[in-house]
Amino acid sequence: MRRGRGERPSARNLRDSWGYPTRPTDLTRRPLKGGSSPTDLYRTLGTGLDGTPMPSYRDALTEEERWALVAYVDFLATPERRMARGMMEMMGTGEEPLGRMIEMRNRVQMQGAGCMM
């Protein structure tokens, strides 16, 4: 992980549990799939993410090592990249993603109005 953006050569070969190509998470941007708080990051490192290539590190790292990794991952997100940018990653390869975003606040508002999602 050079910059935490998922740009390593092995990233091209990642597959989800159903065999579909998947992109690694850009750890410099927020929100993250499993949550972005330190507690969320620690839990994700301990449990992995079902359906993704993200494994559990519970048996590979000590508790102290997992907390150190949480601090590093948290450090990777610069203030301008911490801004919520939506629930879905945009299609595109440049710094500015292309496509349509679903804003998290809209999702919360819809749920508050009793809409099923």
C-alpha cells in the first residue's frame, strides 16, 4: 500500500464472493464501507467484510497491531477527502469521479420518512 488508494498491480485481479471483479477501497476517502470511526475500522479489521476480498485480521494481527493499523488508515484520509461523498463510488479513474452520487443525507431523510430501502 503506497498511498492507500488501492492502486497496486494485484488490485486488478480482485474478485468478490460471486466472482465479479471488484476494486479495492481507496483508504484516503470517506465514508468507508464498514464505517469510518476508529471503532468501525477496528471491527472491520477483526471481522473482514463478507462478500469482498477483505479478510479478517483477527488471527494475523495482535490487538495492539490492529489499533496501530486503525490509526494509520485514519491518518490516510486528508481533511478534504473526509467529506461525505455519497454511498456509491463513482465510475471514473481520475481524481474527480464521474457519475451520479446517492448522498447519505438523502438516504437518512428517506428512511426517516418511512421509505423502505
